[in-house]
Amino acid sequence: MSMTPDRPAPQPAGKSRTPILAGALLLALAAGGWWWHQHSGAQQSADARKGGAPLAVGVAAVRQADAPLKLNALGTVNSTYTVTVRSRVDGQLEKIHFAEGQLVKQGQLLAELDARPFQATLTQAEGQLLRDQALLENARLDLARYKQLASQNSISKQQVDTQQALVRQYEGTVKVDQGAVAAARINVDYARVVAPVSGRVGLRQVDPGNIVHASDANGIVTLTQTQPINVVFAVPEVSLASVLQAAGGGKALKVEAWDRDNKHKLADGALLALDNQLNTSTGTINIKAKFANEKQQLFPNQFVNVNLELGVRRNAIVVPTVAVQLGKVGHYVYTVNPDETVSISKVVAGPASGDDTIIEQGLKPGQRVVVDGVDKLRDGAKVKVIDRAAQARAAASGQPHRKRDASDASGKRHASAAR
């Protein structure tokens, strides 16, 4: 008798196909949602062109005004003078007369070395000078007597010449002694280290009690002059002509230094100098501006944003910079027509003036240009002008804003169309 193994009962065909059909349905729904999302914006724009729902945009008027011209750049604050204060003689550092970070004046005492060795050398030189001066005086007296005896033919002329040479020898010795005294006195003075310029001292590099040398690389302290102070920044080669034209009038160009975030003005200054050649690797030229820095807000090696004023363009046609677009046709703007449609207007854009751009050709004062919502616009599209400033004020005041659903908005549009 043969034994047949038990086989699993066959499952109905409908149950095995159910998960596959459910997955396919989900994929179809996801694909449909993606297609609707991608084409909803284009359909809305197409509807606007066909006379359907207008696109909400913000506009601004084309103005004619005096437009100040400014050039923006990133600059680095540089000290007018940076000095590593070193001792000019070798010796033991005895006293420090400054606090780290202190503002000091030119000639102010900063440190003292042990001056006793230099004072002893000075005393020796002064003693040598006194001795040689006495020898010189005695030789001169002898020369006077020899000349008198020679006039009486009591001594030979050779003795007079010899004595005269001895006087000149002592005169030379006294000169050498005077130089030795002056050098020793200078070394005594160098034992007192003073500030070579006015400015701010940094961190102390050596402590009292150490032996310092004139050849020490770090010195005693670093001193930077911060009043006045300079800012060096680079401008592109294409802007050089504008800078030269503005600076050619003989009037000092105003320069403003702003913080890293470009939100707070740090100081006002003036254009000081232009470099004498362009940097061929970057295509820029370095410019230096000078700041009085009364409030000490500019610090050496600090990065700042620089605004260089290049004068004022009188009666210029200006629009907000956000309205100016760049495409295949060049610069253009969307102008709003009286029938609440938009048209593409080619323009010749000039330099920027703050948040505005000067328009050389293509617009007239009083025209309206789109500044918000240009991403979905096409030539001839219908628009609805929205006051964004009023919306912002309403939101700031806390007034409730009811958001209409799609069916409500669609119903009102159909009702309007029926009327």
C-alpha cells in the first residue's frame, strides 16, 4: 500500500491577485497626484492667458528720482601702523608699564630694562673723555709756549710742528671719547622702552625677569594704530571707470563700513588711494579707505562690508531691482497694462542704487511693473494686483484672515461668470 504525502489545499485565484491589484491602484493614484501637481501651475497660467482666473501679483510704480550710486564690496580692516615693540639693547626686563589691550600714546613708557650696566659704561666713557680733554688742554698750552720760543729762535721749528701734531691727536681722541659717551647715553635711554606710535597694545610676549634681546622675533608686545585706521577692499575691473570718474572731480568719495551681516553701520570714512595696478588673477583692483574710528568699532583684520558712494544720478528712471529679469532677450520687466494684463518690456538696465536699479531705456515714469509673482507670468497673462504691504500690516496687527476653500472660490467665480 503506497503512502501519498499530504498536499496543501490550492488557494482561490482571487485572493492571490488582491495585493497586486491594490499596489497597482496605489501607484496609479500617486502618479496621478504627481501629474496634477506638476501641471496645476501651468494650467493656472494658461487659464489666466485664456481669460480664466487671474494671477495675484505685487506691483511697483516706475519712478523718476535722484539715485545715489554705490559700489558694494567686502573689505579687510588694516592698521595704519603695526609695530612689534622690541628692546634695542640686550638686558634683563625689570618692569612692565602697560596693561594688555590698553590704548597708549606715542612716547609713553612701556617697559624698563636693568640700566645699571649701561650706566656704568656711560660713567667710564665720561671719565675717559675728561682725561683726554685735560691732555688736550695741556698740549695746547705747550704749543703756545713753543710758538713763543720759536719766535725768539730759542727752539727749532720742528719742535713746534711736533707739538702741533700732538694737539691734533688729542683733539681726535676727545672726539672719539665724545662719541663713546653719546653711545653709552643712548644705551641708557634704550633701557626705557617707549611706544613708537599711538595705538593699542596687544598681549604681552615676555614677562619681567627674562633676558630680552634686540633680535627677539616676538619682541615685548605688538602695537597697532587704530585711530585712524584703514580698510582695504577690491572692486571689479568693470567698475574701475566709474570709480575713476567719480574720484576725478577732486571731491573725497564717502565710504561706509558695515558689519558682517550688513545690518549695522560701523563707521564713515573717505577714499584714500587706489592701487597702481590690477590683479590679473582676480580681475580686481585694491582700494584703500581711511576711517577716523572714533568709537573704536573697527578692529585690525576685521571683515566688513564696504559701500563706496560714486555720486548721484539726477532724474534717473528707477524700478525695484526684483522687477528686473534676465532671459534670452536680455533684461526685461513685466509691465501691467490698463486691462490688467501684463506685457514683457525689454529694458536697458543701468547701475544699482540701493534696492533699486536705474533703467537707461525701456520704461517711463508712472508705469507699473511686477515685483512679486513673476515666476508664473507669461506675456499677455491676466493678473490681479495685490497690496502686499497691506497684507503684511494686517498680519502684524493680528487681524484674522479667513482662508477660502477651493469649492467656495470656484463657486464665486462661476457666479461671477454667470452674471
